[in-house]
Amino acid sequence: MNHVIIGAGIAGVTAAQAIKETDNDADIVIIGKEDFAPYRRYLLSEFLCDSIAKADLTFASVESIKDMGIKFRRGQSARLINPTEKWVQLDNNDVLHYDRLLIAAGGQPNLGHVLRPFLKHIQRYYTLKDVMVLKKKMAGIRKCIVFGEGFSCLDLLASLYNLGKDVTFITKRESVELPLAEPGFNSGLREFLEEKGIEVITGDQVTAISKFRSHFRVMTSKHGDLYGDIVFAWEQYKPYTACIKDTGIEKKTGILVNERLETSVKDIYAAGDCAQIFHPALQDYWINFGWPNALEQGEIAGRNMAGGNEVYNIHEVLAFNIMGKELKARWWE
């Protein structure tokens, strides 16, 4: 049986391993848009702060994937899926035929229409390549301006704090809030950041970014102009779903799947940050973000693609540590 997996993150690689454990003769191809071996994205901040080496990020080497009999197409993306004829076309026009397909393409930070014209002035902070570029710049950076919200933004603030940088954080929300399992801490989140020396500006919008001598000028709606050596910005973390256009696969924010991680189209599954799962308690679909959830979804999707009938049980809480504070997040509001 031929299996194609779009995405070389933890969900995609774990699914491939699970298929091989069930059916060692399965023909599996993993498509990964980055040029690197599969790595632990959640440790990128540790790498930025030199707490770990680049090699420590890798969780599956190219050699180990090859040794399992799994083909790995690095540096390529899925451009088109044809569910009727069961093939995937890559951006280099290669066509891969499948019996079963897994979409594990993850998600990524996005910019709204206001900030898109200033993309060239914004430092990305999501992929290993982004962080490698950033590491080369950090020695000459003192003042950082961060605009956004959510856990990815908080993770970046923690990294900049650990590196001893001067940080200003701007959010459109009237207060600094996160979907925490201990909602009482939200009221003190701003004070927590300010105690770490981070300047917090709430209820404001970055309207433009321009070069100013060797620095950047950040124009805001309410607080006037701010100046920094580097600017980070994103407005929403969204599942990657571009490859399912015109396929008939149902989606909301992410790709809709049932408890067996099956999409609305036969023989196509989805797992990880791109998948939106029905929550029986909420009676709505939601995204179970996070590494442990993606790993478990990958395992279950892989076994089901190989003929199993396993159910994914939703996990509502994920523990993490930010600047010495232990927190638990719930992935819904």
C-alpha cells in the first residue's frame, strides 16, 4: 500500500513510523518543505539562547528515516491534491500516487493586511532557518519590538528576556491574556512581564514599519513612534491548509477530522496543528496545538492508515515554563 505524508514534523514522521510498525512492506513518502532533518520546533528558543546545540534539535535523522525504508522528499511542498485520482503534485511538478494520504502540514504565524506591506522589515521567528538567521544578528541587537499575541509571542518574549535584550511588547488586546488553565493568573500576566523588565503596551496597533538610519521606526495608532534594532510581528497562528484547495476536504480554521483523524474525503487523514477535531463537550471543532498532541495524533493516524480503528482522545491542558513560571494552557477559550 502506498502512503503519502505531507509534513515532516512530529505528526508526519510519527505517523510514518507507526505505519511501518504495522505494515513493514508499506511504501511511504514524507514530503517536507524545509531542507533540514525533522527537528523539535519547541526547542528553537533554547537553541537561540545557546542552551542546546543545533544537533540536539533533530529527533529523526535523514539516515534513520531511510533505514526504516521511508522516502523523504526534503525542501519540497505539496501544491495540489487530486482525491479522485489519488495523487499529490509537488511544487516541482512531480506527481506522487497514494492509497492513503496524511496531511500533517502544521501551522504558521500570519500577518494581517495592515502589516503585510512591511514584511521585509519584520524578523520571522518560526522555523530553524529563521532562528539561524536571527542568531547571527543578536550580538548587534539591543532594543527589540514585539507585536502580537498568543503562546508563540510569549515564548519569544522569554527568549529575548533570557538574552538580556531591551524589549517592548505591543498587543491589540486591552489586556495581556492567554487561555490558561489558571485564569486567575491572567490578571497578573502584565505585571509578571513588567517585573521582568519588559515594557508592555496594550490596546494598540502597529500601523507601519520603516527603516530609520540603522534602526527601525515602528508607527502605532496610540503611542506614536517607537524605535528598535529589530521588529517581530504576527497577528494569528493559523493551520496550513493551502494544499486542500478545490479538494472537497471540509475545513474551518483547520482541516476538519473525526476522532479517528479522518477527513471528509475517503482515505485522507489529517493530524497535528493543521487538524481541527470535534470537541464533544464544546460541541464544536477546535485545534489541539502542541508537540505532545501532534505526536499522539501522528501515531493514531498512522495506525489507522495501516488498517486500525483507534480513537484520539482530546487533551485540554498542556504544561510549560515561561521565565521561571510554571503554567498550564488550555487550547480553547
